[in-house]
Amino acid sequence: MLTPKTEDDLARIVAETEAPLRIQGGGTRPIGMPTNGTVLSTSALSGIELYDPGSLTLVARAGTPVAEIEAALDAEGQRLAFEPMDHRGLLGTTGTPTIGGVAAANVSGPRRIQSGAARDFMLGVRFVDGRGQIIKNGGRVMKNVTGYDLVKLMAGSYGTLGVLTEISLKVLPKPRATGVMLIEGLSDDRAVTALSRALGSPFEVSGAAHLQKGQDGAPVTMIRLEGFESSVAYRAGELGKSLADFGEFTLETDPEKTAAGWAHIRDVVPFQGRDGDVWRLSVKPSDAPGVVARLSGAEAFYDWGGGLIWLLAPEGSGVNARSIRAAVAKVGGHATLIRGTPSQGAFQPLSPAVAALQDGLRRKFDPRQILNPGLMTEGQAA
């Protein structure tokens, strides 16, 4: 394993090598990554370089643990609003999630529907391309984001265009209170309809999920509201009236319980420690229940108001890569294998036009094709 301690060391390694490199951050998300080549780890490029709570900006080296960043933000009453998932429980890995890995995979949690994805909070990046050149794009503050938007191009590129060394982020204040509206017993169709109505309301919903099996085995639908305590109470009351035809909602406001409930969704806890392949499907919310119905034998739960489906396909269920990709392709969605054996590739096959664009970008940034060669990504669809 190659573990450069400085950006210059990393650039030298990339410039001098002729062999394929497997780019790795904390090693927590191995699915879909190439198995050939020398591992190049950014774990030693660690540390928060700048944090200005007043400007809501933070700059960290790519190998900085996400937990270190979250601890620094929490001390100032701030947070990463895009709520990145911790894959370790689902994948059974023991690495340390890094901010570079989060950026490279555009890892975004339940709050994406309100706040945006990881890429939307990236102000600037530094990275080493496939020639060994150090490239800087964007800035360290929100007023200095100029030039070609390589920042968003790097988000979700999985290390195929360059090796991230530094990320500048916008951060946001933590809310004073959180309330979660809960209702049991809704079918998938009814639940997604309720979530869509909630998200279309003026009440600033920051989380919208539905579990086919809640803690007690019954379906449960979850709607999150955040802000000042009085605002949360008012919005929950008004939203409850708007959704009265679905039944009576209860409101959970205990901080520990609400945090645990959304970590349960974010980290895909329902499928942890269970046999079977785990898939991440992105579709229009209105299409989601139909897609799941066509995959009989699989178990699912919904995030992003139904726009994100987490699917567990047990062995022998008859649900496989071919049937899953056919079901999502029919409605214009895409499917990514998160846990399992990627016999047909972890990522959704690209259309010829998009594949040509992706190939052109990779050849521009990595002419020798040494950075994660053979890895196909979802690119900006992630």
C-alpha cells in the first residue's frame, strides 16, 4: 500500500507510476472498486486546515476522519447538513470514513431532499490528476467560487478523474429542536403519496422515509421537521391537518430518539447483518412503489420521499441484477449494487452518449488510465 504523507509526495507517486492505482480513503466502501493495481491511500493526508464558524466554512485534508470533522462542528453548534452515511455496519468493514471518500462518492443522507447533496456543499477542491499534476479549483470561502466547476465534477467521480487531497466545505448551524411525525400501517403507495404531499408543503420537511417493517414489524412512515421548538410544534400541527386523510400522526421530539431514528434510515440499519444483496435505486417517487412491487421477494424501504429505494434481495428470492436493472430502466431510474458480488458491475450501465462523455473526461484527466481503471461510475447521476 502506498500512503503519501504530503500532496507533493502523492503527485510524485502518480507521475512516476506506470501501474494501475486503486484509490482508497478509509477503506469503508469497497464495493465496485477495481481489484487490480496497487492501493494508494490518502489516510495520511489528514487534518482540519481551516475552520471559521462565523463564515460557515471548513477546509480539511482528504484523509481527515468524518468523525473528527463532526466533533469540531458540534463544538460550535454546527454540522454537515448533507448527513453522510456510515457504510461500515451495512458492509461489515472496519475502516474509518474520511471526508475525501465522502466527497469522491458524493455520499448524501436523508437531509439531501431539503439541503442538497455533498457536492452542493463543496466550495473548493485540490487534487492530483492522472499526470501527477496538482490542480486547485474553487475557493475556501463562499465568495470565491469561480472558474470551471471541477468541484462538482470531482464529487461522485470515485477517484477516476483525480485523487482528492483537500476539500473546502460550507457547513450549517444545528437546529434547536427536531420533531418526527410518525404513522403506522400505510401501504407503500399511500406512504409515498403522503410523503410527497408533505414535501410539497411550505413546512420545510427535512426527512421523509417509509419502512415496510418498523421496529414492531408494522409499516411506519416518518416525516422530520427541524428548527426552533415553537416552529417545529406549529409546523407539525399544520402538516398533521394537511395529512389528516392518511390517519393520525404522533410527534416524537426526544433528541436521542429522533437522532437514532434517522441514523437508522441513513445507515440502512434494517439490512445490516442480514443475508442478501443490497441495492440503492434512484427513481421518481411516484414510480417507487411500482418498481418495488415488480421485484416481488425483495424487501425495501424508502428515503427522499420515495426517490431513493434501499432494496434487500435475499439469495433464492429470484430478484437479481438483471431484474432490478430492468425494473428501474423501465421508469428512467438507475440502480447501484452497494453490497454483494458485482457480477454484472456495481453501477448502472451508461447510455452510449453518456459513456462517451465519461470516457472523454477520464482520458483528459487521466490519459494513462491508471486511476481506478475499469471502474464505471454513476457520475453526476449519483
